[in-house]
Amino acid sequence: MSSLHERPTHGAVGEAIPHESAALHVTGQALYTDDLGGRLGGLLHAWPVQAPHAHARILAMETAPALTIPGVVRVLTAADVPGENDSGVKHDEPLFPSEVMFYGQAVAWVLADTLDAAHLGAGAVRVEYGPLPALLTLTEAIEACSFQGNASTLRRGDVAQGFAEAAHVFEGEFEFGGQEHFYLETNVALAQVDEAGQVFVQSSTQHPTETQEIVAHVLGLASNAVTVQCLRMGGGFGGKEMQPHGFAAVAALGATLTGRPVRLRLNRTQDLTLTGKRHPFHAVWKVGFGEDGKLRALQATLTSDGGWSLDLSEPVLARALCHVDNAYYLPHVEVHGRVAKTNKTSQTAFRGFGGPQGMLIIEDILGRCAPLLGLEAHDLRRLNFYQEGEATPYGQPVRHAARIAEVWDTLLERSDFVARHADIRAFNAAHPHRKRGLAVTPVKFGISFNFTSYNQAGALVHVYKDGSVLINHGGTEMGQGLHTKMLQVAATALGVPLSCVRLAPTRTDKVPNTSATAASSGADLNGGAVKDACDQIKTRLAEVAAGSLGTRSVKVGALGVHPDDVRFENGRVFPVGHPELGMDFREVVHDAYHLRTQLWAAGFYRTPGLHWDRVNLRGEPFKYFSYGASVSEVEVDGFTGAYTLRRADLLHDVGDSLSPLIDIGQVEGGFVQGAGWLTLEDLRWDTSDGPNRGRLATQAASTYKLPSFSEMPEVFNVALLERATETGVVYGSKAVGEPPLMLAISVREALRQAAAAFGPGGREQLLASPATPEAVYWALDAARTAAQTAVAADD
């Protein structure tokens, strides 16, 4: 048996194949959870009764009027819950609340024969509210000392000493916004109960096991009485890691009480107003640099906006603290983190899971301080990279630290950075009302869940008598290509063509106790489990094949065959060095069955070498680091702040790619989504004292700006780092889901450079985030004002 990272000479991994459901996606034949309800008779539809207050007590509720609406069957309230009235893992998220905590929170659900009837029924439910004061902004929460969960501190060295040794000390403040997931498929759940009382829930969820557990405790059942299946999702991005549980529980409760299947599908406005977003952050910082430009000390306080409940806010904050260094060595660090409690949706996981927020803070600091130090921003960044032998502030050695510089230098050369930098200087000197900016930023992102127990996965692999293979694993498919990679891993491990392997939907009764498909760990964890199961089967088949091949080899005068010398390749099984003596894979399977050989296996994988003290933020929480860098060039209109992304060059480290076409797509998509967060996507709530205080104002695509084709770089060069094998990971690959999002920070830094070009050099250029055209305009206007002030001073 080979080690986990070793690849056979021939195999499906590494092939640039399309997504396994690509044809189904583009032809509309791919089925999603909401497509399955039409196959069920007696289907009921659910509609929420949403509160019109950001914070209020429920004084009274009258549901009887809803039951007079034709087609309405039942109204679900807290009185109907047989188990625990809570949909969160922290027990702070009442499924049916007695106190409204955000505008639009569901206080009851109406079930009806049609969606229209459910909608009308929800409007007929009478609720009396007692409004309460509401906190909506981070500033309000900080002033009111409204915090939740545990505060954390990342500490190394002595910051007082670091500042004393620093030649330059700067201080600043930075607040930046969240981001809406805006997956194509909104949250959906479909529940039914069989004759034995077994509850079957089909859910658009990234964490079927946790959905199963929440449904079970709401219904007062054991987990073995609930099965959750996820066929596929139309996007998740972290938004379906925790948020689907309550919707699945409502559907399951309705199905249990009525005996009829229940469909709960949020429309777009409901999804936007009911579900959490990426956490906004506020940071206050102080940083010290030596005369040589090297970082000496960083002291900061990070406050995230957790919304009304904890959800995943604590681990998101922890990851932000663990990524505030990005690719830079910080000798003395003291960074405090806390979660604010506000009357907004409960903010949740989003691609990068706090990593982007932590990285953005240090990149903003370097972008602001570089001109004050008399340095180019790219030179300041390069100067502070981790070196071999150095460790992060939380104590983890930075393995392959030299790869940061390798990626950086390779990309600068390929993107012709030096020449373009000079060209942009010339362009800016010649164009008073248009300016261009060019920036390069790095990425160092830790891969693994920072909750150690989640770093495990299971798989179930069946080989049938005809040689066909069926695999089940605990990961979910949300368009990211995980299933495609698992097919490639199984085909490679068993030495069979891809056409021999089929993948079954993710179900909790096939692979139990799974972790969420999140933290970019889906391929690492589930790939390890699938390979383990396949290796078990292959070991048994090798024993059988050795006997059969030994007989053949004797006939041609060769010696017998040892099982360790049996090779599986392209559907053939043969002794090492003698492919001419091979058998067809299905022949070996046929013989194995008749010899009563087990042809299925349960695989398991746990990420080795992890240890993490969540209280003190010390240890080695990550299996490895994923590296990358990006160069972005923008052009800004000095009259409006409008800009174009002229060119982007990306180089990213995915180890030895399992599926290059999938990985390139993930890098491209992550970059564009990151650029959306940093430049376009501006969540707005009504913060007035009027009757709609707390209402999400950006609750549709008409008011929430998403990146589209017009925001794509005019020139877009994306490449994967070559010769980058990562030992100890399935077939030498690395994660790809989250790290590329942070490559988009270079877009924001390029906008900073362009805005600064409207003013004099040597000044700190502030830039809001998201850097919308309006924000860019005010930044460049400040630069022009500084230029005018400088001219006036000279006169």
C-alpha cells in the first residue's frame, strides 16, 4: 500500500476533467432539493410569519385567523415542539422565539396546501409586539459593551518591548463590511415521515450530521430516527453550514404533526432577511516598524459583529486572529478579539471563515504605512515574509515558508510587474483625471478545522460482482467539484477507469457522524477516507489476484506472485513488470466473490498531528498552509470614482492538483467573490429611529450589487504552482476552496494606489471597505485635497 500522497504513474487524479454534473447543470436536468417535492403526494408548503421589529417581546399571538384561509392546514408555534425549542448548537437560537431579536425573524410558520395559501395564512396571524431598544452597528454595540461568547487573545513576545525597539510607530482604525452569500439556490428542506415514524429530511445543507442532530432534538427523537440527505446544493459558501438546521427542523416538525410531507423553500427576500452573512469587523491597531522596514510589533483589538446569536462567531473570530499575520513574521503580537451582539441576523460562516477579515487588517495596515515609511507597498510586503524556521504567533512552524517568496517572485516575473509599474507611473503623470494602480498581495491560509474534532471523515465503498464501484462519503457537493474529485480518487486507488465508478448522494444513514463540508477540507478529509476504503478492498483483491496470477506466471515459467507485487491499472490487474500476464479487474472481482471475499469497506481518515488550545490560542491547528499571490491593475475615473479591473494575474498553490480544471475554476471563482466583498457588495440596514429600524435595506439583487461579467478582469491569467507536492495529504494535493478568495485583496490595494496617485506621495491613503465607486471617489478626493494643500503651502 502506498503512502497517502504518492500517486501511481497512471490514474484519474490529475486529469483535467469536467465537473461530474456539468452536463446536468447546463441542461437543467440536475435535481436539487426543491425539485423533489413534486414527486410526493399531499405536499404541504411552509411560509414564515416575520416580525416587523429589530427587537421586541411577543406579547400575544393569535393563529386562529390563519386557519380560516382556504388551504391552510396548521400553524406551527413553540407549543407544538415536542423536544427542545432551539435550532442552534449553542442553545441560544429559539426556533420559535418569545423575544424577537432581529427584523424579519420568523415567530411562527404556516403550513398549507399551496404556497399562496401559506402566504395568505401567514399574513392573517395576529401578533402583538412590545418593541425594545435595538443595537444595529458595531459602534453602538461597542459603546453599549454588548458582547457575547468568549473573548480571545493572541499573544507572543512583549509588545511594549517591540514598540520601544521600533523606529516608527503608527496607529489606526478600520471598519469593514460583511457579505451576503447569495447562492443561486436558497435554503430548502423537504421532510416526510414513514410508517415506522422514521423522519427523512432532504436538505440543502453543508452539514447533514448537524442538521440530523438539530432535527432530532427538536422532535425529541434519537438521531437514528432521523435521516438527512443532501443530493446537491446550488451554492453554499459557508451559508449552509449552520443556517439550514432550523428550516429542516420546521419542515420535519410539520411532517411529524400532520403526517404529510412538508416543503420549506425560502424565496430570495426571505433568504436574505432570515439568514446570516459574513461577519463585519472593526479593528483598532498600533504597529511598529524598524528602520529597515521590518515589522516589530502589532497590538490590536478586533471586534466582529456576530448578530443576535453566537452561531459560529467564536471560531470565525479565532481564525481571524490566527490569520492576522497573513504571510508576515510578527515578533511581538498582542491581538484581542471579541464578538459583538447586535439585533441583526446571526452572522455565520462564509468562504474563508474569518481568515479574509484577519488578512485584510494586516494588508490594510501595510498599504497605509508603506508611504509613511518611504517604501513601495510591494517592497514592504516582500521584506516581511516568513522565512524558513519561523513560526506563527500561535506557535505553528510555517512549513515550506520559502514557497511564499517562490510564488511571489514567479508571479512578478510572469506578470511583468516591474515594467508595468513604471508604465503606470508614466500614465498617471500624463493623465490628471484618470489614474491607474498596480498592487500585489500574498496569501498564507491554514487548512484544517480549528475545532480539532471536526478533522475526521468517513466513506463507504462498494465493489459489485460486475466490477462496478459505488462510493458514499460524508462530504456534500455545492458546485465546488468535491464529488468529481472523489470519483477520481476512487478510480485511481482501485486502478479502474472513471466510467466504472458512481457516487451516491450524501446521507447520514450511509456515513454517520460527518463533519461539515467546510474549511476547505472536503477533499483532504473525504479523499483520505475514500482512499482508505479503496485500499482495504484492493488489499483483499490483491490476495485473490496473487493466486490467479501466480497460476498464470507458472505456466510461462515465472515464479509465483506475492500480493505486494500485484498492480491495479486502467482496469487491469497484473504482476509488477508483467502487464502481459494481466487479468481484467472484473475477473478478479468475480474470483474474489466466489472465494467469499469482502468487497466493500468503510474508510476513515483523521488529520494527523493537530493540537489546539482554544482558550490560549496555542498549538498547531492546521495540517499545512496554502500559498498564493495576485497582481491586480485598475483604472479609476477621477470625476466619479468608477473603475475598471484591467488585468489580474493569479498564481496559487494547490499542491499536486487532484483535478486541475476544477481547481482553476475554484481559483477564478474565489477571486471574483473576494473582489465582490471588497469592492461592490455593500450590506445596508435601516439605522434610523423610524418604524423600520433594523430592516435590511439590501434585500434583493436590485439593491445588493453582485459581481458580474462586467466586473471580470479584462485580462485574467490564472495558473497553479507547479512541482508543489504536499506530503501527508491525499495524492499530494492541497485545498482550494477558500484561499483564492483572499487573492482579491490585491484589487483593493490597487484601488488604494490609484486613489493615492491623485495626491502627493508620502501620505497615508485611507480607503473604505467595500471600496465602492463612491468610497473610491471620497478617497481620491481626499488625495486631491492633500495635493491642493501642499501646493498652497508651497506658495
